[in-house]
Amino acid sequence: MAKLSEQQWRKARETWEADSRDGYAWLIRELGLDVSGPAVRKRALKEEWIKGGSEAKPARKPKTQKPKAKTGNRKPRQKPETPVEELEELPPELADKAVPLEDAETIPWDEAGEEEGGASHNFTLTRVCTQSLEEDFGDSPLHEIYETDASGRTKYRRQYARLAYKHALLGATPAHVASLLEVTERTVYDWMEAHPEFRAAMEQGRVDADANVARSLYKKATGYTHQAVKVFQYQGAPVVVPYTEIVPPDTEAAKFWLKNRQPELWKEKVEIEEKPSIALVDREARRERIEAALAKAAQVEREMRNRADRLGLIIDGSTGEVDDG
């Protein structure tokens, strides 16, 4: 959806303020505006459109100044200002890089951006500000996405995939996205089945979020370089000097990485687990012992029966008459 020029917005405002009709659908239809109703409403609220033009606006009440609290003899505490280093002469390595402060936005940054590691330099500068390496996605499309069909259900729009991806990067679940888009969680799952780009955005957002955090942790553990600027005072005027800042490796980040990636080697508490030793049993020797035990039991049984026969006794389990006494 294309953006309107300032002239088109001015004409739309004049037409709406001069007409008695409310709403914005008729305005978009009659002027052929390539913009949604919520977008017009947002613009109208921001610029305070009112029927009848500027003459119909109520006069604002003058602001009344509140009496200042008495502080006695105490002087207000002032925040200490960061001193700007003043140079009488620019070092040779900075002379061809320094630009006036008002021209700081014209510094040609290297497209390589951040890099891992990096060689050391002969001078140390304190970082004042760094160039953002994140992509500017622009304004949120929330003011344009709430469009319903005849049944009152929210229609699917292509902007949802981009919005879902950005929130999945923050760890949003389908339930969170459903709440954001003012639909049911079931609708989000239906859109994931019906629209491959929406499903890919939901899944890839969570994967990319973890990957980005892991990459940042790795860079902090190993050290990296990035582009930064330093402000100097030179000949009575501030100048900006771009430079490459070297961030050294962080010991705590390295320990955290190694303890989670290789806990057996790097965990702080070492637990010694003694594994039980299982001796192999000789089957032949075991069978010989069992056969010897059975033979001995059979020999004992024969001796007991012979003795019982001599004494005229009957052993339990043997045949014969029972002596009741």
C-alpha cells in the first residue's frame, strides 16, 4: 500500500473538515486514496482534524504555573558532564578521518560491520556511540491490519507474517500472537496451515531468536570488533572521529558457553561415578557345581531311606502303610 504525499493529506483533511459526514470510508472512496481507514484515522487523531476547520477548535486554556517548592539555601544538584577531550593537534592517524559534529551522519561506514577478533591499535578511544547494525523495519503495521469480513472475522493479510516473525523473535507463542491480532489461538493455527509464509514466519522467528542469542554469546566469549565514533574538541569546535573498537573476550561468557556445551569437561562440581564391575561367570564350572550338589542330595536321600527301612520307619512322600501308633 503506497504512502500519500503531504499535498494529498492536506486535501483529504480539508475535504473531511468541510463535510458533515463522519467516518473515513467515504473520504477514501471519493478521493480514491490508496490507504486504509485505520491509517486515515491515525493521521486525523495525530493532526487533530475537526469538523469546521481550525476555527471550530476550542481555545486552549492557558497553562498555570505551579509554585516552585522552596529549597532554602540548598543549590540544585547538577549532573556532572562528561568532559570532551580537547586536542591541540590531531594525530596523523586521525587527521584524515575527523569530520565536524554536524556532519557525523556522512561518515562512510564499512559494510563489513562487526567482525570477530581483530588486530590491536596504538591508541585507545572511549566509545561514545555506535552505529546500529539492526535493520529498520519502520512503523508497526498494527494500524492497518484489523480488517474484518462480512461475518465479522478478522481477514488474513500478508502483513501478519512479518508481524508474527518479529514477535516470534521475542519468544511469542501462537497464543501471544493470537492475543496481539485479536483472534483466537485456533485461528492462528488455521492460518499456519493455510498460509505457508505465515507458518514459516512463526517457526523461523523462534529459531532465529535462539541463533542470534547464541551468536551474540559466542562473540562476547571470543571477542569482536565493531565500528564506533569518538567526539573531540579541536580548535574550538567539536569533531567526530570514526574508529574500530576492539571488545576483548569475556571470561564469564566463555565459562557459561563451555559449561553448557561440554559439561563433562568444564562443570565446576566434578562428580565421580564408580561403575560396578560385573565378573563373567564360567558356565561349565557352574553346571559342574550344580550337578555335584544334586548328586550329593541324591546320596543323602538314599542313605536316609536305607536307615528308615532298618528302623521300620516311613518317610514323608514314600509309599507304604501309615502307622497311626
